Amino acid sequence: MKTGLSKKQKTIAIFFDEDNDITEVMTHNTNLKNRLRKYASLHPNLCKQTDDNEQGGLTFEIQKKRLSIKLTAPYTEERRKAASELAKKNTQNLRRKENENPVL
């Protein structure tokens, strides 16, 4: 969807205070909008869409305890290498299984 907004203007804003158990999330991010829409359809008592700004941004209200922010530390070189090796091994196993059981 063309909105006329620059990437810098396409923001995600999260508003909450310590007194209220509702968090307001306003986003232009397509992946987050889709995830929030799906969550709202599955759990309408916990999350609901409250606004559409007609420029690609949607606003949702969600229970504060249902929203989390995950901070991840960067991988060490050792962990990155181990993850890469595991991914290569899994890809090889998947290809082997596909060759053993071809889809007709």
C-alpha cells in the first residue's frame, strides 16, 4: 500500500502507564499489524483494533501483560558458528528425506 510516508515516518509507538493495564500499540509495520490482527481475532477480550489512520497505520489496545519486549544479546563467534553448522546439517537431512520420499 502506497501511503506517501517515508520509511522514517512509518513508526511503531507503544504507549502505557503504570496505572492502566492496557497498552496502546500504533504501527505501520506490516508484519506486526498482521500479528496483532490475528491475535485480536483469536482473543478479542485481550486485544482489539481501535484506529486506522488511513495512511497505513493501525492502532491496537492490548492487555499490558500480553505484550513483551525481548532483548537478545549478540551471538558469540562460537555460538554463531555452531548455529550455522546445525542449519547446514538440518538442510542436508531435509534434502536427503525429500530424495528418499519424492512428492508425486
